[in-house]
Amino acid sequence: MGKEKLKPGPLARRPDNSAFKQQRLPAWSPMLTANTVLPFFYIMSSVCLLLGVWLLLTVQSTHELKLDYTEMGDCARCFEMRKNVSSAAQDCTCTVGFSIEKAFKGDVFFYYGLRNFHQNLRRYMDSRDDGQMVGRKRRLKNPTSYCKPFDRDVNGVPIVPCGAIANSIFNDSFTLTYLSPSGPVDVSLIRKGLTWYTDKNIKYRNPKTDNLSLAEEFEGTTRPPYWQKLVYQLDPADPTNNGFVNDDLIVWMREAAFPNFKKLYGFLQRAEKPFTNGLPKGNYTIQISYNFPVQPFQGRKEVVLTTLTWFGGQNHFLPIAYLVTSSLILVTSVVLTVVWWKFGKGGKNMEE
Amino acid sequence: MRCDEYEEIELKMGSFVSYIGKLFGGEKRKELERHLRANDRHFNLSYRYAKNAIKTSKYNILTFLPLNLFEQFTRLANAYFLFLIIIQLFPEISALPWYTTAVPLALVLSVSGVKDAIDDINRHKCDKQVNNRTVDVLINGQLKKEKWLNVQVGDIIKLENNQFVAADVLLLSSSEPLNLVYVETTELDGETNLKVKQATTVTGKMGFNIEALARFNAEVRCEPPNNRLDKFKGTLILDGEVHSLDNDKVLLRGCALRNTDWCFGLVIFAGPDTKLMQNSGRSTFKRTSVDHFMNILVLCIFGLLMAMCLILAIGHAIWETKAGSVFQVFLPPIPGVGIGLSSFLSFWSYVIVLNMVVPISLYVSVEMIRLGNSFFIDWDRKMYYSKNDTPAQARTTSLNEELGQIKYIFSDKTGTLTQNIMTFNKCSINGKAYGELYDFTGQRVEITETTERLDFSWNQLADPKFIFHDHSLMETVREGNPEAQAFFRLLALCHTVMPEEKTEGELNYQAQSPDEGALVTAARNFGFVFRSRTPESITVMEMGRKVVYDLVAILDFNNVRKRMSVIVRSPEGKLTLYCKGADTIIYERLHPSCDKLMEVTTRHLNEYAGDGLRTLVLAYKELDESYLKEWRQRHHEASIALDGREERLDQIYEDIEKDLILLGATAVEDKLQDGVPQTIEQLAKADMKIWVLTGDKQETAENIGYSCNMLREEMSEVFIVAANTAQGVKEELQYARRKMSPDSAEEPSVVRARAGMFWLQKTETLQDENVDGDYALIINGHSLAFALEKELQLELLRTACMCQTVICCRVTPLQKAQVVQLVKKYKQAITLAIGDGANDVSMIKAAHIGVGISGQEGMQAVLSSDFSIAQFRYLQRLLLVHGRWSYLRMCKFLRYFFYKNFTFAFALFWYAFFCGFSGQIVYDDWFITLFNLVYTALPVLGLGLFDQDVSDRWSLQYPQLFSPGQLNAYFDKKVFLSCMMHSWYSSVILFFVPWAAMQDAVREDGRDAADFQTFAIMGQTCLFLVVSIQLCLESYYWTFINQFFIWGSIAVYFAVSFIMNCNGIFIMFNSMFPFIGAARNSLSQPSAWLTMFLTCLLCLLPVVAVRFFLMQIRPTINDKVRHKVRKEGPPAPAPLHQRPRRFSTRRSSYAFSHSRGYGELVTSRGFLPKRSLKSRPALFLNTDPPLAEKQPQLYRTISEEPEEPQGPQARM
């Protein structure tokens, strides 16, 4: 084993007297003693209690409204229509109404939600080409094989953006109207800045345009089969929101972890009255351009309106979990204290 | 490395090779009788006897790669990983890239490949060296130097002094008178005294006559190759006359020729057929019990993995039919893949995904931890023996943790417990005791290394090795005290030692037993130098004066007499009988006038016996000429009597050996190694059972048992089994058992169970039986042979296991191994064998752990051992400190490792229920690749290398800490199950808490936070933090290295996460790092940190609570000792306490020796022609170097004026 040392002398093979080799490294041997464990438990219990209460108060101050519009009102008509693939190209618009009892104060966010839509299937998640969407020209014409069968159309023309994810983009659109006492007012939503900075600026890029228009860049490609528009027609008005860098596309392309999810559609434009303080209470309608079929996979569609706090949306799980944890720890610490008092006090259980 | 020492191993390997050869080279008839003809190669070749060549290497250049790879892939784990790599190559299945498995596997394979290659190269070298040793072979009437490998059965070879015997040979003739040959059989049976072999006269008369030898064409018929060292039966047919051959005429391979110029021998058995080889046990690849258990676990885990994958595949099928089929709009199926096939594919996907439960890093880490712990053994200064510059050595790096589980220790005696040095220590002369030192106050002074020694420089013939401390004895002798002079005169005269004076004044004694040598040497140093003998005279230098005594008679030792006497006539014509023997025997024959002296001497004898010394009582008697004449007449008549000669002689001896005058007593110490009694005491406290297996005589073994505290006066009973029939042995064993445990069942209770892989292995366990009181069992080799038979072995084991101490004496090497195997088989306990000589090799190989004592005679034991230490006492540190730590570390490591990976795999399992059983992994690919390899590799190694519950001093202070290891308490099925439950709980928390917290969450600015990547980052961070903190909880000993590893890993984790999620790397390799920005966006969220904090609390607080609870209710021995450590600080180093003085009425003396002395030989006429001083070359000149090194130069050359040569000068 150990290398023979070439030290001369009678003690040539004597091992070194180092703390490491002799396993005498200075060390701290912590031990679970009553002095440390019990106070720690009590402290943790109170920390959790405080956190729980604080979070609960925070969450209570938010507002949230969920509206499952899948078959709501006259959307039932569209729902039926979308059952039939042959009528997929036909427009269908429906309107649903709701009322807000208490004004939504502050920034209000508008989400669309899907239930039972599996964006997290392995093959589905693989079915995209990041190289294409970061603007690699080579990839534009040669989508990765992972995109199959949405890599090329029947004529062999490359699909842009390729893959199942892009193909299945959520394509309902919403118009929110406030039925104010003085008549309906369109609630304008900001539909940009919905994405992570990294997504918008790094992960998704249009092919480099050397004085070419976007349309020319994308020449020789075609749209995904379920799309109505080509990729460079997503927002012709705004070149920074068109092509691969379209916010809606980017939001969709960020796959959800679970089959029930919501994605940001827009947020309230608070520049004008009566929306400067958020959404006032009252009645609202949403006009929906109902395109996305959920009937085949027994999914549901919903819109969510919510205000946010510093730790995200209205999620009661964390505050409650903290409160429950706190009480569990408290019970445990009491039990441990009793046990310690009965058995271990003064080290009496440690005698041999 | 010296190659001589490889021989043992090589021989064994040779047999393996020949075995293979038999398998493939056509069947070979089982040999019933060996038939050979001297000098007739043609005739002998027809029998196809094994050659003397040796092949131990396994590979050559061409076969290395395929054979080695094949061997490596026969290991289950390696094959499994290969299989994983193969299925990862299919894109439909692969959920992970192939290199995640391939890179570690390639690493593992190449490291062990290189190791094997180096080993094999060494073997090649040593094969060559041993096979190319030369020996003189008589070919076509001429002596030719031939390589060992060319020696064949039937060849006549010439051996020279200090050479190893090349094969088992029949002694034909020798340079010594009477065709005697002295051999040292240490390598063979561990006995150090020289043995005498004698050739038959028909062959002996050939002498050095080459022509006669070349013409020699006798036929030999003898038994087939076997392993009995002490038996040989055969016949020599020469010129139609049949002579019988026995063991005395055979030299065995492995012996070394001593004090014999040359001899000729006829090769009977060669190579693998030699008795040495036949005696070495099979060597098997040793694996630890933890290893075995781990293999079983891996199989179970594999089963679990399959079950999990099956569940998920079924889930996949159900999901596909219900949900997937309707989701096909968005995700069309792969063409041609139906639900069945797709579930099948998903099954294998999950096999890949969940293979984390048994990652290859487990095996790599286990090996590294063992290697590290082996280095700690090598590095331990407290196991370094400075006297011969020998550190401890872990020769096998894969058995460390088993050192912490030892239950049975089998120890050799000579060289292991004892130093194999006999020293004349004390004596009682005429009622005055000598040999001890007292200070001014009359307190006994401990004699140490530094105590001043007696200066013998006045005596030019003194032996410089002899050490004595008591000045008063020397003063008494030099003052001319008649009793003291008579005492030493007796020692110089009454013995059968043969002197050798090879060069002028260089005295060398050939003693039949080392005790006798010690006594004669003592007399030599105190001025009574035994110089030479002839059959009729003994020459002694008495205080510088040459005195020649006429040797009238030698009344030799035997077992019954337990004494020996000589009758000498001094130059003045005074006739004296000198007698020495066992006290009881001599006391019966003393003159009544000695009663008073007897009392005092008895007191001294009791003291000596209490110190574990071997005692002899000396007495003398003046004879008158007439009586002697008459006595000699009767003696002569008796010695020629045809019937009852022995009895009549004994009677005549009795007649003269009476009315003796007591002179005193001697005490000879069979020197124990340092610290042996303390070590044995410590090991016994740690609940280890120590069995001594020795080739030595029963008396000697028993005596050592007493002196190292294994046998004690206060023991309830010491049973001695020494029957000569199977029935007798059975009765004696049963008697002992009934005595110890009267109500024990007659039939042994054997629990049959199954264990091992696939539960294929049947185990039989003999239950321990409880006994009140301490008992000991001593069994001799003869009885052991019967007791090891199938019918009696359980009886033996039962009885032996009831006893505190078991001593087996006169056992052969093979019996040693059989005893070990018996215990291994029926006790299912971990065994350790410790020894120093070649005779221990088989036992060392048979035991779970073999420990060799290094730096002593020969290296055979060390070479086949797993650990080598320089001194027996280091065994306690090796076991109680290193073994315990290694076991603790390994178990902790395994527990933690399985916990960590199970948690990981279970979390992946839960996610399957949310992703349509599609094989999607909940964490980042890179996290999976790096989790075991980078993020947790070093911290867990730190745990496995540095953890210690209590320091080494405390470990030695509380040997009880060792017992959890023997019970396998730290890592067994129960522990593993609880470990699994724990990880199940952790994985539930680790998956569902983030799930609940995240599923509806958004960032504070409203953007996505419930997406897959954010969830993955958060989930894996939770997991990583929890397992890291759990590691801190596991660790008892937080050195800065551990802390550095843990904090470093955490830092590396975050650094790597951010780097892999950064912009630049995505732009360069966008398909490999799709997680761009995820870490930034996820970990900047307060809610993420709140979730992590919650999961950590929920995972870890229960662990703390349960541990604290158990510690209060049911503290383990570890807890108790650790509590003490906290309260008291480090213990003082154990004082080297002096053992209390004991008195004992039990005595032993070598006079109980089994075998007769050389008496007959000494007085025989044939001995008469003395060699001349000049005609003989100095010994130790033409020797091969390793042997010369091994043989200590015992006696210095002293220069004095040349003596006139004694005895006739003529030489045969």
C-alpha cells in the first residue's frame, strides 16, 4: 500500500506524526443534548408561527377571481363547435360575465388557465428546437428530429417554430369590459412584458436580419399545422413582439410543471380612470375568441384575475403549512421536554 | 518484494493450474499408489506426475484484455451498468444521456484493470524467479545445475546447507555421521527446533559417491500425494530387497537444510503434489459480510426498482388509454408504437430514470472509503514497531469494516503470542532465589529494557545474547559457592544438547528443545561452558578450567519419567548422578534431609509458576563405584532383554534415582510478546473469543495459556481432551459439556436458514448456549482429528463455544484451517486468524480476516494475510479502533447513501403520477448527472473517512463499544428498512410540499413561476439542502475537512446551477443547457426560500426529535460513552500497570515433553567419529542471502588460544 519513503535511518518507515494521518484532526463533536435540542424546537415553533401568521395576513389582503368559461354561458356553443375538427377554422366568439364584490386594488393580472393539459409529457417537452428559436439559421431550415412529426409539413417544408409545443399554442383571446354605472368601459390590458427577461432577450431570438424583413428571413418555412398565422405574423404592429420573440409564444413555450396551470395573458393598464387604483367593484364581461379545443382531452379553460403580494399570488398553502408545522413542533417539543424530564435529566439515563 | 515468499502462494496457484489442466488436459486417473524408479525419467514420465514448475500468473499480453474484462463483467454490478448503457442508446427509451453511466463505468473498469495488470506482472516476475532457482541434479552420472522447474519425479538432487528443499524428497545420503540431516520445518509446521532425519543404511552408504548414485535404480512405491505432514508410508525396492520407508526418511519441500553440508535426495513428489502445497488451504476471494449484504440489498433494490417501474409502466398503459389517446391531437404517437409497446418502452425509461437507487458511484465510493481507511491503518504511528521499523499494513483494502465485526480470533502461539525466545530468567539455588531486582526498600523493581545487564565479558565463551540482571547470582558463582557451582555444573552436564564448534571457539548448540538450550546457555554464561561431547565424555570449561567428565550413562527423558539424569565421573574420579525434572517427580525421590530446603524451594516454584515460567528442579547424588558397577550390570542385562525391555529399564532407572540431594530450581520464560495479556484481556472484554491453535506441545500451550491470562487458576475447570479414539473423544467432549451445562439438550440445536443471493445459500447456525462460570478446553491434535469428523464436529463446537478459552495443540496447518472453517460454518460469525509462520497460512486464508505478524521468521503468513502488524498487541488497536471506526463509517456511509438515493428516486417516482407516466424527470438532467458524482460525492466521502464517534483512547477504554459490530447492528435489514421508510417520508415532503406551494404560484411580478424549470430548480435545491443537512446530522465528528466538503458542495451546487443557467453557455450549447435563467428567476423568489425552509424543517426535525427521544429512553453504549466524553474530557492514557504478583501451584516444565531426547543418539557408537575442525568449511558462507538474513547469528566468534582438538580427528 503506502509508498515506501526513501528516508534514511532506522525509523525510515515510521509514519508521519500529522494530525491528519493520525486521525487527530481538531473537530467538533456535536451531540443532541437537552440544552440544545429543546430550545431549538421551541424557537423553531415560534419562528414558524410568526411566519405563518405573517403570510396568512399577506395572503388575506389579495384578491383573486377564477372563472371557468369552458362551457359557461354562450361559450357552450363554441365548446360544441370545437368538438368537431372540421370546423376548426371557423371563428367562434362568446361572452361571459362576472362581478367583483370588492375592488381589486393595485396591479391586477389576467391569466388564462388550463386544466388537464399535459405540457409535462416527456415526448411533448422534447418536441421543440431551442436552436431554431434562438435564431440559428441552419436550424430554421433543418428542425431537429425531436420535433417529429411537426418538423416538416407534407411537402417537406420545414415548420417554424417546429414541435408539438409550439403547434399546440393556446389561441383564445380575451377582451375585458367593465360594465360601469356610466356604461361599458373597455379594460385595456398590457400584453407585453409578460416573460422572463432571459427568455425574451436570450433564449428566444429572431434570425438575424441583415436589412431583410422578418418575412424574408422566414422564407422557405411554413407555419405549424394548427396555426392560423405564420410566425412572423403574430404581431405585425410591433417588430419586438413578432416572430420568435412574441410574448404569447414565449409564455406558452415555457412548459408548465403540472397538468393544471395558468399563464399570464396581460395586466391591467392603470393609466386611465377608473382603473388607476385597480379594478373597481362591479360587473364585467369577457368577450372570448374561443379557438382552443379542450373537449378532446376533457380539459377545462379558465381565466384568472388576481392581485399579487411579495410572495406571489393567492396561495394559502404556505401560511397554513407554516401554522400546522408550528403546532406540530410545539407538540413535539412538549413531548420531548417531558421525556427528558422523566428519563434524561442530569444524565441519569447515561449511567451504566 | 522477495520472491521466496511467494512460493507458498505460487504452489497453491500451481495446484489450481494443474487442476485446470486436469479439467482440460484429459482426465487423469486418481492416483492410488505412487510408483517411481530412481534415475529413470523415461519410466517415471509414463505416469505423468506433476512437474516441479509453478505458474501463478493469470494472463498474458494477448489474453489480458478479454479475460480481465470478462472477469470484471462477471461482477453483477458492472454487468448491470453495461446493460444500462446499452438501453440508454435507444432514443425512444433514453431519459438520460448515455454518458451519465458510461463515464463512471469506464473509470471503474480501467482502475481495477490496471491494478490486476500490475499484480499479474509481479506474479510473472516471481514465477520466473522461483522456477529459475537452481539445484544440483544428477543427470547421466553428472551433477548439473538445473532450474527448479526442470526437476522431475525420480531425479536425484543434491541439497546444500541452508537451501530450501526443492520438492518432497527421499533422503539418500548425507554429509553427517549416521546419514543424519538437520532440517528446520518452521515454514511447514511452525516448530522452530531442528528436526533430525536419517537415511536408510542401504542408501546412506553411497555417500558422495556419484557413480553409485547414478547407478542407483531402486524403485519406490509409496502413498499418493496427501497432506499429512507427519506420516509417510512407502517401500524402497533395491536389488530385490524391500526396505520400508517412513516419515523420518523424507525431506519435505519448504524445509530448510541446517548444519548439514550436503545431502542427496530422490524426488518423490514435485510441485503441486508436495505436502506443503497439499496443506495450504484453498484461497478464496474474500469479501466482507457488508459486501455480501450489500449484494443482497442491491438485488432487493433491483427488485424494488423493477416493481416501481412495473407500476409506472402499468400506469403508463392506463394513462395512455384514458388520457393519452385523447391528447394525441397535440402529441401524435410514434408511428407503429401501440399502447403495449409504449408501456414497455416506458418501463425501460423508468429503469434508467430510477437507476439512481443503485448508482455506480456507490461502488466507487465504497472502494474509496475502504482505501482511505486502509491508509489510516498504514499511517498509524501507534501500530508502528520501531524496533524493526515495521508499520502496520493493510494488504487487502477491501476488508476494513469486517475488522469491526470480529467475534472469534484464532491465534497461533509461537511467534504470535510468544517471541519464541526461551530465556533463563530466575533460579533458586539452595533456598536462595536469584533473578529479581530489589531497590533499597526491598521493593521489587520491574525489569525493563533499560535495566542494567550483567557483564559477562570476563567469560570469553559467553553468549552475548544472554541477558541476566541479578548481580548476586554472578557474585555467588564467582565466589565459588559450591551449591551454585554444582547447580551450573549440572546444567552443563545433564542434557542431550549437541555442541558445534564450526570455527575455533564459535560455539553453537543443537538442542532438542529450546528450553534445554536456554539452560545450557545459562550455564555457559555463568562460567560452566559445555564445550564438546563424545559418547563417553563431556568436556566442560569450568570457570575457565577445562574439565573432562566421563559420561557413564544417560537416563533419558520420556513422557512417563518426566526427568533425565546423567551419571558422570569427574577427573578426580568422583561419581555423581545429576538429575533434573518436574518438581513432583523429583520431590518424591529426594533424600529426607532436604525437607527444609524443599519447603523454601516450593515457595519459589510457586512464585515462578505464578509468573508463568517453566520450572525444573535440579538434584544430584553421589554414587559409589561398587554400587554403580552392580547397577551397570543390571542395566546391561535389562537393555539386552528381549521382552519388557522398556519397563525393566525404567525400573532400573528408578532404583538409582532416589535419595537425591536437592540443588535448586530453574525458571525459564517462554517470552511473551509485549502486552499480550493486556491485549487478550481487552479483546475478551470486547466479547471476542480467542482460540489458540498451535503446533506446539500441550504442556507448552497450556503454560502460555496461563501466562497470558487465558487460563486462570480460578477457572471452574480446565477440560483436557486427549483421547485416542473417536469414542473416547466423544465421551470426553460430552463429559465437559454436561459438566458445564448439565441441562443442555443432548442434540445440538442447529438453526437452518437461507441467505445470500437469491437465498440460494443454506446456512446452519449453532445457537450459543449459556454457561455459568469460566471453563477452558484444551484439545490435542490427535483428538482434534477425530473431533473434526462429521459426526463429532458439532459436539466439539458446542463444547468449545461454551468455554471461555479454547486451546488446540499439536495441530497441523490443515487442522487449523478446518477449525476455522467449522466455526465459520456453524457460527455465522466473523473470524480472524492471526499468525506468523507458514503453518498459519491455511488458517489465515480460511478465516474471514487473516492477520500476519510481520518482521518475524519468514514472510509467508504476511504474504497471504489481509493485514499485517508487527506485534500481537497492535491487534487491539487494529480491531477496537480501526476496525470499529471502519465499520461505523462504512455503515453510516451506506445508510446515508441509500437514504440519499432512495429519496431522490422516490421523488422522481412521485412525479410520474403528474406527468402521465411519460418518463419525464422532475429534475434537471445535469442535476441527475452531477448529484452523486459532484454535489454529494465529497461530503459523503468525508463522512466515510473521518467520522469517529469517540476518540481512539475512549474506544480502547470501552471495549464494549465493539459489540454492536459483532451483532451487525449498524447496518442490517432492519436498519435498511428504516432507512427506506425515512427516505420515503423525506421524498413525500420533498415532492409534495413544493408541489403544493408552487402549483398555483406566480412570481411577484406576475410572470411564470409554476413552470417545469422553476419547479425543477426549486425541487432539486430542496432535495440537495435536505440531504446535505441530513449528512451533518449523521456526522459525529465535524472536522474542518468535513465542513469544507459540505459547504464547498453547497457552494459548488449553487455556482454550477447559475453557471449552467447562464446566458453564455446556452448560446454556445443551446440544446444541452435549456435551463437558461431558471435558477436566477426561481431562487430570487422569497416564496422559493420559504418553501425550502419549510421542507427542510419538515424533513429534518422529526429525525432530530426521534433521535433525541431514543437517546433519552434507550441510550446506546455509544451515547453513554459520548456523554461521558463530554463530561470528562479525554481519558488519561492507560497506565502500563504492573501485573500483580500471582502464586500458583500449577507448574509446568519442559520435562513433560512428548518426545524422547537425543540420549540414544548421543551415546550411540555411530556418533563417535567426530569431524575435524578444519576439514569442514565454515557454515553460513555458501548460503543464499535471504536465508542468511533470516537466521540470526546467534553466537559470536570468540578468539582465544587454540584448544587442542578433542576426540578423534579422523573423518569418515
